[in-house]
Amino acid sequence: QGGGGGGGGRGEGNSAAAAAAAAAASDIQLLPVVSDAKWVGRLASIMKREGISSCRHIQIRPKGLSREALEEEIKRACDIARESSSSSSSAGGGVKLWVNDHWDLAIKYGAYGVHVGQEDLFRVDGKGCSTEVDLDKVKEAGLRIGVSTHTYEELAKGLAIRPSYISTGPVFHTNSKEIKYIPNGVAGIASWRELIDPSIPLVAIGGISLENARACIEAGAVSLAVISAVTQQDDVAKALRDWDQLWTNDGHDQEDGVSN
């Protein structure tokens, strides 16, 4: 998020107001990023058993699989999400599954949305700049699109496709993924929030924990994407309960969908 930190002090009130507006249009709160369908099923089961409402959105990011194995993993995850929704008695429904990168498989198996990075969103070659993702097909299928951003240039490109959410990071140091960008802290969140339309949810990612989560939300993040803060905990159910309290204690539990 090159140079983003400098704008963090331009108006905490504006950032908070924008975050509140985005929260009112969104139910994307905790966003666990998991590696396989087994994790999707595990989180869906805990969410249903414990009555947890903040973990409806889950992103699956399989790595190192053959195309055949990758497709099977995404199919299983989508099936689990669909089953959780049909069996859910809560107003917000079950799991809303985001597929990382593989937009074609997200469409094929009926995911809720697709998350794309800048390298997947745009390709620059001798013929100019074009999109790797077929945005028309994604939107025609009714899928939402989340976009990763790290720099002002990436933010501008991401906003140009009218995304369902924008993610920013790394906020703090993380060992979960090798990233070439320097952590920009909560000041970067506040800066991004001031630049984004109030109706677009802002997702913070990178080194997010229960200890720093409140500061991220106060800076303007509506949702917090986490990996180790859920999947590497000894008691995953307790971790989800603790995260759920972050929103339910403050009355931030929402029922509406993310921006379309």
C-alpha cells in the first residue's frame, strides 16, 4: 500500500462514518481464509452449532493442486456451502463461499463470490492491458467480486470494476503468505476508507488478531480476513466465539448482503 499511511490522520470521523455506511450494506465481518473444503465444512458446522453469525463468509484458497484436484476441492466446498444454507434456520443463512482466483470454477459450481488479486485481474502485454477474469461472465452468473489492493494504482484499478468489496493489506506483519509490500498499519486502513465509496465494504488482511482487531475496525475496516487467527488455534470453536463477540457486543451484526 505504497504511501498509504500518510493519509491516516486526515479525519478519523470521516473514516468511521464511511465504515458505518458500508457496514449497514454488508454482512461480511469475519472472513476466514482456508485451504480446503474440509475447513469449510468444519467452520460451517461450528457456526451452526454455536449460533455464530459473524462467520458466514469464508474464502477458500487451495494451493499446489492439480487442475483436477483443484476442481474437486472447489466443488466440494461449494456443495458444503449450499447445504449449510439450505439447512440453516438463521435469517442470514449459512456459508457464503468466496473462491480465490478461480473464477471459472466459482461460476461452474455456484460459489457466492470470487476474490481476485491484481495479477489475476489485469494482464499487460504487447497488445495492451486486459482482464484475466471475464468480468461479464462473473457478473452475469450473479457472483460478487472482491479485489486485493496494496497501492494507490491498484486501488484505482480495483474500483474501476465496481467490486463487491476492496481488501487492503498487509496491515501488520504476517507469516501466512509471502508479500512484497511493507505493512501499513491501521493508518493505511483509514487512508483507504477515505478514498472508497461509503457503500463498498473494506476488508483488512495481514497479521490480524483479536488483540489488534478493534483498532482495524475503528480505522474503517468492515471485515477482517484471517488465517492463523482461526485455523491455527487449538480450540477453533472458542476462537470463532471470541471473534463473534467483536461484532455482536457492539450491535454490528448485519443481515444484508455485500455490495453487488
